[in-house]
Amino acid sequence: MTPTATRPDGALDGGAVGAPVVRSEGLTKRFRNGQVAVDGIDLEVPRGAVYGFLGPNGSGKTTTIRMLLGLVQATAGRAWLLGEPMPDGGARVLPRVGALVEGPAFQPYLSGRANLERLDAVDASAPRRTSARRIGDALERVGLAAAARKPYRQYSLGMKQRLGLAAALLRPRELLVLDEPTNGLDPQGTREVRHLVRELAGEGATILVSSHLLSEIDQVCTHVGVMRQGRLLVQGPRDALGTADAAQVVVTTEPGSLAQARETFARLGLEETAVDGEVVAARLGAVALADVAPALVAAGVPVLGLEIRRPTLEDLFVELTGQGFDVSG
Amino acid sequence: MSRGEALETGPATVAPAAAATTPAAAAREDAEVRATRGAFGRLLRSELRLVLGRRRTQLLVLLLALVPVLVGTIVRATVDSAFSGQGPGFIERVSGNGLFLVVTALFLCLPLLLPLGVSIAAADAVAGEASAGTLRYLLVVPVGRGRLLAAKAIAALTLVVVAIALVTAAALVTGWVYFGYGDLDLLSGQSVSAAAGFARMLGVAGYVALSLTGLLAVGLFFSTLTEVPIGVIAATVVVSILSNVLDSLPQVEAIHPFLLSHHWFDFAEFLRAEVSWSLLGQGLLVQLAWVAVFGSLAWARFTTADITS
Ligand SMILES: Nc1ncnc2c1ncn2[C@@H]1O[C@H](COP(=O)(O)OP(=O)(O)O)[C@@H](O)[C@H]1O
Ligand SMILES: [Mg+2]
């Protein structure tokens, strides 16, 4: 079969515009011990998205990613990467996919560079001529150039994670699948990973990034999918999920003006008004934010501070499940 | 098309499927097949570098090569004592002709040390990679599972061959230094020239290496079942011991010809005036059968296994 073939369903290969980069239908994994780790999920990651794949520990993120990459066979359902069915299309599609799965893993006695050389040598479709340059670039990009010759076992956790990212960047990728890329990193490392994700997205790659720490991902993703106990509770554009009318407006004023601020809010049509110490908070709802401050001033309320609070993914999750973001069995 | 076949990079272009039958497309497919071969060579070289470059492995092979040095030194030191000529196998002939150190060393290593080495090579190949977590990264590179297994099997076999070659070389050097070479007295009483004797010793080493391929296949199959390398080592060593035990029980004589280790010591054929090639051939055939069965099992298991490590 040549790379120019059409898909069995008649659709064109690979990069058809608008086709989701990652898609699954009823994807399910039941392990041999009976555990249903992933329970019929329908993923859809649009081209160019930074898709935050969220869920507590044990909710099935890694198992899903393993199925997408062809490491684990699905018990039921189907999956496609870049338009190719997985796992059958793996040889064609995986060269265009960079992946970090459940933490980095390398040969401990080889240097960082030798480990990357090994991965590149295994790649039947990687141009050998450019190997050294690509490896150098990848190491450079994750800030490991200086430690490239050290044995992997001497790396710190953060350096190991970086080498994992470098491996994912050995070739130009259309899709990056990053499973908990910030695990074990300090705040500085976490920021760097976020920066890298933004940069890669800026270059046009689609990114599926999983995390059990909602706050780490909240800031970078354009789309989110939330897992719980093997099910995909919700997915979609980030902004559509944390709906605008769930935002809260919070005004700080003098103790004597609290009641007045509250009345003003009521008059504007804000709901769920609550007084807490020196602040009055209310749900913004359909009211335009621009109208709030003038109304307060007009009512003679001294505005010492005005703040808008959008619901975090954490709030969203609690709202969806009525439960906290805890480990699920 | 196999999973690991070389592919053009970059976004695929669209063309009628019939294009595959044009001469140009056929030529390109040829080029792809060639690229795949080159790619397999690259994969294999990288695998060999990993396997032969591992410190632990090098140390083990070195220790194995010390066996003939140790035995030669002991024989040399006791040549004039009451112990002279005592001991297992061909040891009583060593002081007369250094060439005999090769058979003596292999005879001593064959029951346990070489099977242990084979087990370690097999355990490292797949289970070791799984326990380190590196297997998942190799597979998503991507590399076809069948190709990877083939490369790993070849690399493990190479390691076994290298180990036996080094034991043989160490025996030849030690034997020559301590005792010199002479005409080789055969078991049947005749003797052949030192040069012919040397060649026969190489035959012994080659036969021993091939005799271990069946056990290697068994070990590789075990290696695909688990991510615990030490379990693979234990299980494979147990298989080889069990095979020797069964081979020594007359009650189960019926199965003796099929046992992994039944023909292991037939290397002594090389020390007869008329080498029974049919007997050696039988031994190799038994190995081939074990390789076919357990190689297939390993392949079937590895190409479908869930990689959850
Ligand atoms: N190999 C396995 N055998 C049995 N159960 C497993 C296996 N791997 C994972 N699980 C179970 O599947 C569930 C999902 O795990 P995982 O996909 O790793 O979750 P996450 O990545 O979201 O933390 C967990 O309950 C876990 O215990
Ligand atoms: Mg996980």
C-alpha cells in the first residue's frame, strides 16, 4: 500500500481540513482483572487545539492515551489519529505524533543524547542524515544541551521530564500527546512546560495534554475534556464550558456601603448576591460588566476594588460531579 | 504492509489507488523496501550497541571467559601433584594438549553458566525494556513489534555467540600458553594434526552456540509475558535444569529425544575420527523445532500484548 491511498470509508488521508486530529467512538478498555478503566468515551480534539485532558488519578487518562497510541488494545470502540484508524495506521501516523506517556523512561546507563540516538535509530522513516541535528535541536529546545552527555540515571526528575519532551520533539510533529508533562516538576519547570506547550501550539501543532492538576492546565488549554471513573463527563471549548454567565463580580467597599452595593446589584439584575466581610459578590449572568462600575458610582457606593472571578476548572468539576477532584478507583 | 515499513514523511498526497500499479510507483515501492532494509540494519546496530555496551553484560561475559583461565591455571599448578589428571570431562587431557581446554571449559559452562547467560540475554531483551518503561517509547516511535522482536532476538543471540567465542578464545590462549598445542588424540584412539584439532574445537564451540538457540527462544517467550526480568531469568534457568533432570530419568525415555538439552553434549562427536553428522544434525533439528515453536509463541504474544508498563 502506498501512502497515497484513500481511507476505507472513502475520506481523504490525514490532514483533511476541519477533521478532528484525535477522535474516538465508544472507546472502552476492560482490563483482564475486570476493571473498566475507560468506559465508552467519544473524544474529539480539533486541529490546532490545546486540549486539556483532565481527571483525577485513576480516572482513565493514561489508559485512553495508551489506546490512542496503539500500546493497549481497546476492548470496544474505535479511535483515529490524524484521520488514520489506530492501531492499524500506526506505522503511517505515529511518525507525525510526539508522545510522552506516564512519565519519561530511558536507558539509565546511556547519556541523554545516546538515548535520543537510540529512539531515532529505531524510527524506520526518520532521515538518518539529519539525525544529529534534530537531536541537538530537540535537546536545545528543552534546555538540556549542557547535560546531554550525562548518563540518564544522574538526571534530576525535571531533567528526565525534559528529555521525555525532547524525545517527543525529535521530528516535526502535527500532534503532541503529553501525559502529565508537569508531573514532578517544580513551579519553574511547570511554567516552562506551559510555555513550551504554548510555543508548539503557536507553531500549529495540535496538543493533547493530560493532567490531574486542574490549575496547571487551566491557563493554556483552548479545549477541555473531563474524565471521571473512566467516563468523559464533558468536553468542548474551554470558554463554552466555564460559561460567561457563571462569572462572579466582586466589589470591595466600606462597611457602611455594603447594603447599598447590594441593592445596586439587585437593581442591575445580578443574581445570587452575597455579602462577605467587606465585599459584595454576585453572579454576573447576562449583565454587561461595563455597566456595573458606573451603576455603583451613581449610587454613591465607594468602589475600593472591583474584580471579576471566572470559575476555575476546579469549580466546573465540582459543579459537574457534585464532588471534589479526588482519586477514583 | 508491515507496521514498521518505511514511509514517506510529510503530509500524504492524494492520488488514485491505481497509481500503485504504474512503473514509477513500483520503483518507489522498491526504494521503500530498500529503505526498510537499511532501516532494519540501523535498528539492529543500535540494539547491538545497547546489548554489548551494557556494563553488567560485559562483566558477566568477562567472568565467563575467566573459567578456562581458572581451570587452566589450576591444572597447570597441580600438574605434578597427586590431583593431576583428576576431575570431570576432558580435564585429564588438558595438560597434554592445550586444545583440550576448549572442550573442558565448554563442558563445565554448559550445564549452568551458559544457560544462565542465555536467560539474562532473553530477560533483558523484552522484559527488561518493559520494566524500565522504555518499551512503550520504542513502540510509539513507531517501530513494528515484529521487527523489534526480530532485532532483539538477533542481538540476544549475538550476545550468546560473543560469550561463547570469548570463552573459546580464552581457552585457546590459556591452553597454548600453559601447555602448547599438539596432535589431538581422539576419543577413538586415533589422532589428528594440531591444525585439524584446532578446527574441531571451533566446531565444538559453534555447535554449543547453536545448541542454546532453543533455550534462547524459550527465554524470549517468557520475556514477552512479564515485565519482571528476574522472573524470566529464573523461569528459563529452571527450564534448562528441568530438561537435564528429565534427560537423566530412564522412566521418561520416550521424551528424551525431544528435550532441549538431550543433544547438548553431543559436541563430543567432534572428538571422534568419524564425526556422526546425522547425530549433530538431529541435535540441531531439535533446536530448530524449539526455536520455531517458542519463536512463534513469542511473536504471537508480543505483537498482541497490551503494553501497560
Ligand atoms: N494494567 C492494568 N490492569 C488493571 N487495571 C489497570 C491497569 N492499568 C490501569 N488500571 C486501572 O485503570 C484505571 C485507570 O488508570 P489510568 O488510566 O492510569 O488513570 P489516570 O491516568 O487517569 O490516572 C485505574 O483504576 C487503574 O487502577
Ligand atoms: Mg495517568
